[in-house]
Amino acid sequence: MERELRMNDRQYVIDEFNIRDSWRMFRIISEFVDGFETMSDVFPGVSVFGSASINEASPIYALGREVGRCLAENGFTVITGGGPGAMEAANRGAHEAGGKSIGLCIELPKEQKANPYVNLRLDFRYFFIRKVMFVKYAVAYIILPGGFGTMDELFESLTLIQTHRIKPFPVILIGKSYWKDLISWIKKTVLANGMIAPDDLELFQVVDDPESAVSIIKRIVIL
């Protein structure tokens, strides 16, 4: 098993870096440059995150589609990871409403095609560059129900705001029933043990419908 792991470890992007591979920095720089040039006129953008695993029959898909529509109708650009599921739903809602619909796609071991509802697409090899684009060009984050990737984006945004690495912006979770146990754990365990401050709970809000989320964004963000 140990030998097998050594033989296969080159499949992971982080293992590609060594002193002989410094040329890869040019690929990193080019991804940043492409992102900055392409995304320069997307303001005001809202990054929408959610599960890639759901299909069109899911209530979450319908919710994401409504999020995209509501954002577009209120003048916001919708930014997603460009994949299927909730990302497709948000892009679809924005596309159908005549708004800007952006997909920031990532190369994965299992090929993930971009959904057909993006009218501006960027492809990334490196997750960290893609994450910069999500946060740099967003005036808010909307978090739909999702798994590890969705929660990664959620907690990274909260950490960046908490540590004053980025300008504060609305972070809104949609779906109270989905998120309630996580929020309860944060309050009863993380806060109770002094791992965060009471005012850290104000870094995010939880609502049940897209209209409430967009209303919060419009109240806070000056366009």
C-alpha cells in the first residue's frame, strides 16, 4: 500500500511542486491574469455555492434557480463554480432572466463539464486561484445546501472577514432547516468553548427564501 501511494501521489496538484517545477509559477500567474482581465467588469457580483450532486427534480435546484433569477432581476451578476446541481440552477435562473451568468470551472480527476447556462466561463487548474476570483469579485456570498466544498467556501469567507483580510460583505445561508444543526453546534460548542467571539455569529445570516437574501444584500451593498 505504501509503495502504491508513492506511485500515485503525482495525481495530486500539490505534489507536482518541487524545485525543478518552478516553471509552473507561470501557469499560476497566467491563471491570475486571465481571471483579473475577464472578471474586471462583472460588478456587482454575488457568488452562489451549493451541492453539485442534486438534479433538476430536487427542491434545492428549484431554490437555486430562483436565487439566480432574483439576483439577475435586481442587477447582480451571478458567479458559480460552473458545474452541475445547485451551481447550474443558479446560472440557469440568471440566464433565463437575461442577467450575467458566470462559471468558474475547475479541472477535476473526474471530468466535470460546465453547465450550459453560463455566458462567461473561466477554467482553473488551481483551487486557490479560483477562490480568489470568487471572493474578489463578489459583493456577497449566498450559500445553498451543500457538502464539504460548499462548507469550505462558507468557512473560508467567514475566516477572511473575521481576520480582516477582506472587506466585510453579506454571507447568507438559505435553508434554515438544512443549516440549523450546524448553527446549533457553532453556538453550543464552538462559541460555548470560547473558540469564537459572540459577535462572530453576526458574520452570517440564515434565511429561507431568495427574496430575503437579495433584500439583505441590497440593504447593505451600495451599488
